[in-house]
Amino acid sequence: MSESYPFRFGGVVSTVIFRGELPRIGEILQREGQDFIVICDEHTEFLARRLASPSFEPFSPLVLPSGEENKNWEAVERILREAARRGLGRDGLFIGIGGGIITDLSAFAASIYMRGAGLVLIPTTLLAMVDAAIGGKTGFDLGGLKNFAGSFYPASAVFIVPETLEGLPEREWKSGMAELIKTAVLDWDPSALDKLEELDKLEEIEGQSGPALFKSSRLKEALAGAVRIKGALVEADPKETGTKRALLNLGHSFGHALESAAGLGKLTHGEAVAWGMARSCELGLELGFTPAERARKITGLLERGGYEIRVPHPAAPDKERFMEALSGDKKKRGGLLRFVVPGKKGAELVEYDSRVQSYLEVTFG
Amino acid sequence: MSESYPFRFGGVVSTVIFRGELPRIGEILQREGQDFIVICDEHTEFLARRLASPSFEPFSPLVLPSGEENKNWEAVERILREAARRGLGRDGLFIGIGGGIITDLSAFAASIYMRGAGLVLIPTTLLAMVDAAIGGKTGFDLGGLKNFAGSFYPASAVFIVPETLEGLPEREWKSGMAELIKTAVLDWDPSALDKLEELDKLEEIEGQSGPALFKSSRLKEALAGAVRIKGALVEADPKETGTKRALLNLGHSFGHALESAAGLGKLTHGEAVAWGMARSCELGLELGFTPAERARKITGLLERGGYEIRVPHPAAPDKERFMEALSGDKKKRGGLLRFVVPGKKGAELVEYDSRVQSYLEVTFG
């Protein structure tokens, strides 16, 4: 099995490749003899080692400490210095293998190494496959702000391989599923949501989960669908200067505020986004954008997925604190407070107005 | 007086604006009420303060320490944190006013701030006007390597204003003149060099120099010519993936090696480039690319400009060390050892071959 989805982000072609097994270094390099560095964390080091080609000299991956608290400039500098020590030039290749933190850090380092070196990513969490590794956003945290510094720098190739999901903790799995549901909502083809419902049932009936499900090809289809949607939105708006890419923030304004109000690191990104999507459905219903039937379908998927979607979220019972975080997020991002809500098909961007205000007051007042 | 030269670098329009006097903040902002931060060093703080608009709240520029040794991540982080403290969003504006170090640092910080904020540059040295502030290269030093990390991020506007050159030390002035000569060599119109010869005479006859010369409009013409040439080469090859932008490295392979061999900071960039251009003329003569008449004209300009062009350069008498630096530069940059030499018109890119090797052996053996 090998399927390729090439996208054009700005002037750059970025190809997402679904493969049955991990590629070897020899297959990853863009040309023979290219210098490279493999970046991983302690959880993905064993996968990084599997990239070794039998016919090649053995290589040592650079192993960074895992965790959001290590997504900082120090990590970026370690990558840059190690690449320099290994003699990489601008024509060298950075290969990041790991979850979203490793792919974001590797991609950012590649983007500034001699003003831009080669980049290939191998996401190893469902979340990174659906979201972080696709579309060229890179970054790291600074001064307590998530992804405060970064760049737009798409990988030339992103390899998606089931075996990398082996051993992914259940909670991480759920975190990725929330983004998968989100992307299905954005799909203009409403059957995308039905397919996820089937997947849901399959999981119940056959007791399959994780990589097994992936191999069963249903999940792979859903994932390919998500990649296709995200790719199309990013192609239409590579640097989020328009309104297309913003649609990917469905559930995120509410979700980010929930993460802040609960304390960073308490909830997974997916848990926060799932809760945020439930709010977006309520708001969309209130404003007349979201048909009731569609809102029920989405919240049904979220409930069966085991996500907490009640107000207030038990991890952030203080509604006032939540509202502060919601307006703080707006300030931090320097933009308007905008929401994305499910439409009849796909999703719609909604500006803050008196009706939005009234929904917020009723719900969080 | 106000002349604008718009360039298209990749997908971005970057306009170089020659003005009679410094613009005020109100004229610089891209829209009313835009948040901004002004970045300068202790030499340009007085100019930064002149940007204040009478009708605006007063502002405090961020004053960074000057000097190559301060062109580091710490400086970048200071800019990022200060911008965050002042509440700038992605739609905020970074205004860098200073020499190449300040414009490079400001531009790099803007390029990664929330993945890219607004950027306007006001170069205050001849070198930054001809080179650093034009064309989108940003960067800082890391691990002893100059501009080792960076990005391509053109300013939306670059203001070139004579009064900023007031008090520019003679040596800095000479450093910029070398780049001005270099760019005139790259010009396909051979009269560009003749114009510099006239400028040269004017300086001798009238005893004018620096800003006075600028105001006399001869230098302004030369500068506008240089901006036009650099802009055209960058438009043709914004990220140096082709061969056009590499022509701007005329004199730089030799010059960088000289800087290294002499010890970083001993020579100005222009002094090193001038010496490198003399070598490029010799090499071009040797290979039959550079007509003797043209080589004489260029070295004549360099000599009258007061540049040291003998071999070995008194600051780096050890030829072996120079040759090591020359091949080290090649490794560091991860590319081939290539040279740019003056052609009949403009310049030509020359790959390393046995004839180049023989020139190097005869000259530095």
C-alpha cells in the first residue's frame, strides 16, 4: 500500500504519503549522499532506529526530551547545533519522527537552518497525522505562550505509517480522533461524518482500536479524507491571511480558552477541541447556521467517543475564568474574536456580534 | 523628493522608498491604530526618536546593544518578548532602524513572531542601504557562524533617507562603497561603473563626502541603481535556489575567507569584499571571462577608494590559513566552491575546476 497526496502550499509542493511500513533512509533522502539528521524523542527513538538502511552507515538520531515544557528555543538550538556539528549544509535534510512537538520543532529548525534546509516529517500520533505535520505550521513556545514563535514551512514529504501508532496511549488516540471528527465536519461532503459513525460502530462491534483499526483501512480512509480537507484549505490560504485556513479552528476558540482556564497541560488538545466543538454546535444552532440534525450527529459522535462536552467542563468549573481566557485569547492573537460553526455543509466563520454575546452570557454568565 | 521602487519577492511586494527626510510613525503604519515596536541600537536611538509623530502618544524604542557579538538569539528573544509585552498581534508592525545587524535582527524576529508580523526597515548605514535591508535575507549568528540561522522575509517597505547617514564613520562609509562598486559591476549596463568613477572624481574635486554627497544626488543615483540591480536579481531568484542571487556574492568567497583568516571583526565587510573583488578580477582574467579593460576599471575604483587589494592582505599574511578558510567556507555552506567573476557585462558564475585550482595555487601557494 502506498498512496500519495501532493499539495501546493504557496510555491512549495508538499506530498503526504500513506505507506504500509516505515520508509528507510535510502528512500527518504532527496538525492544520493545527502547529509541528514533524524530528530525524535525518547518515545520514538525505537522508530527512528528502524529508519536505518542496511546498506548505509548506521546513524544516531538526535533524541530530544518529550513534553510540552520542552517545546522551547533550547530544543531548537540543540537541533541547529547538532546539524551543524554533523556538517549539514542548506542542501541537507531534517527528518522529524514523533508527535506534534517533535514535528513542529524539527520543522521550525529546518526552516531557519541557513535560511531553510530540506524537511521530511513522520508523524507518530494520530493528532500529528491529522493536524500538526500537515500544512506547514511550525513553532515553539515562548514566555508561556503556545507556538508563539514559528514559521510556515511545509515538509516536502510527510509519511503516514500505521506501525508508528503502535502503543499510542488511549488518551492520545482520543486526542487525535477529535481532530478527525473536526475535519469531517469541515468536509463539504456530509457523508464524511457518516463514515466516522461507521468507524465508531466498527470499533464497538469488533473491539478493534488503534493501529489495528488503521490497518482495517476504515481509519486510513478517514485519515486520508482529513488530509485531503486540510490540504485543500491550506492550499487555498497557505499563510492564514484569508478566511479558509481559519475554518480549521472549528472548536478551537472555545477549546483554547478551556485549556487556559483548566491550566495548560491538564486536558489534551483533542479533549479541549471536542468540548469546543460542542459549543460551536450550540452557537451555530442559536445563530441558525447549524441544522439541528447535523448538530445532533456531531455531538453524538463526540459523546460516543467518550468526550466530556458539558458546561461547565469539570476541569474548569469557574465560568468567569473561562470567559476571561476567551477574551484573553483574542487579545493574545491580536485579532478579532471569531468563531467557526458547522454549516449545512462544511463550516462557517462567524464574527462576534450581539447574538454571539448573548449566547456567551446565557451559557457562561 | 520621494521615489519608490516596488519589487516582487516570491509572493510579496517589497517597496524601497527614497525620501528627503525621515518618515513619521503615522506615515509608516500600514493602517490607523496598528500596534508597533521600533527597534534600534544606542547609535540609532536618536533617529528612532525622530520617528515620533506629534499627534501620537510618545513611544519608547527598544534599544539593543550594538556590535556583531550581540547579533544572537538573546537579541531576537528580547525583541519577541518586548513585542508581546506591548500586546502586538500578528497584525502588528516591527520597525527596525539601524545598520545591517539591527535590520537583520528586526526582520528575523518579525518573521517568526506568531509566524510572521509586519515589517518596515530604515537602514542607517550605506552598507545596509545597498545590501542588508534589501532582498529579504534575515538572520543572526550562532555557534560562531555568521548568519547561521535566518529566514527570507522581505520588509513591506524600506525607507532610504540621507539624514540617517549623518555621522557615519569613514570606515563604515567605505564598507558600503565596496558593495556599491560590487553592484555596479553586476549591472548589465556598463555605464554604471562610469557613474561611480564620476562620483569618485566629485568626491576628490569638491571634498564632499557622506550625506552631503548623498544630497548632491549623484550618490543617490548610484544607490538607486544598486537597489534596482539587487532587486532584479532577488526577484529572479528570491530564495537563492537558482543562480541569479548567487551573483551578489561577487568578491564574497574570497572576502569571507579573508575575514575568517584575519579573525572575525578585524576587517569591515566592505574591506574584505573589496579585496575579494580584486581576486575575482584576477581569476576572471585568468579564465578569460573578464576583459582586461574592465578588470583595470574595477581595480582602479577600488584603489582610489583606498581599499587594500594586495596579496597577501596585511591583516592575513598567512596564505595557508587563508586557503584553509576558503575551503572551510565551502564546507560550512555545504555547497560547492563557486566563484563569481566580472564578465564582459555583469558577472558570471564559475565552478571550481583545475584552472581555478591552478590560479589559487599560483596566488596563495
